[in-house]
Amino acid sequence: MREMQREQFDSEEEFHFAMWCREAQEAGYIQGITYQPPSYNLSPKQTRKELRPGRKKSKAITRHLLQPHSYTADFIVVPNSKMDNIKHGLVYHEHPILGGHTTRYYVIDVKGTFQMFDGARSFSINQKWVYDKLGVFVNKVVPVKFFKKTWVPRDAAFGKSGRRLKKYAGCPLLEEL
């Protein structure tokens, strides 16, 4: 995530959150970031065996009922202990690693303040499904709200003109904490 370009991300909000992650990593709050990690497989393809009647005898067929379903988060963020000092509201997941240790990480889905195609409803269903099936909580992050709790990345706070953007006006910068 060193050289980030807006075109690498699915939305402006994801780009701004990636900027936040980069600043957090440089400041020692997080140690690792993965954009669009591997998908969680939630349901396999569903089929059913049926008999199709023929003129002389019936034929056994497999009828397709439902497509498989998977969910891909936007980010996985691995925090350092310094992150505990920030009131961010994120819920972490613990995963065992070699040597009997566990690692904490946050699974993040970035949403904008406006959802044209009702992404909030589909996210809510996927969030519940991932937690029920795998025990992993997916955090919904709306950058404007999240930046008010933490800080706004400097590169996102100011527009091309160098003026502070209105939507991030109430958000502190990292150096102001």
C-alpha cells in the first residue's frame, strides 16, 4: 500500500480508509493491511437429484437450484498494541498461529454515507452470516464517522485546492491527537 492510486480501489471511501491505514501503519498503530482478502465461502452451489420422465424410462438428472455464495471483505487490518489506546469502536477477531500464540485482526467493510443499490441491507445479511458460520465479526466502517472517532488522513482531509474538505471539517488530524 505504499504507492496508492484512487483507481486501485472500488470507491472513494475505500481509498480514504486505505490512506488512514497507511498513516496508522506509519505511526505504529497497525502492523499489516490486506486489501480485498480471500473470500469467505458461505454456501456451496445447491443442486437436487431428480428423475426426468422419458418415453421408455426415466432418467436421473441433477437440477441446479442455487448459485454458491461468498463474501469478500474490503480490508483485513492487523493492529499493534498501540491501537488499544485509540477509541475506534472496532471489534477484533483472534486467530491461533504457530507456537500457541494468537493474532488479532479486524475485518473491515467500508461503506459510504449514501448507498445507491441498498448495499447496507446485503451487508447486514453477509455480516450476520459470516459471524454465524465462521465466528468472524465484519466491522462496517463509514469513513466520515470513523474519522471523527479517530483521525482523518492528511491526504484525504484537504482537497486539490489545499482547503479542508467540509465533510472532514470536524475530524482531527493524527498530529492533533
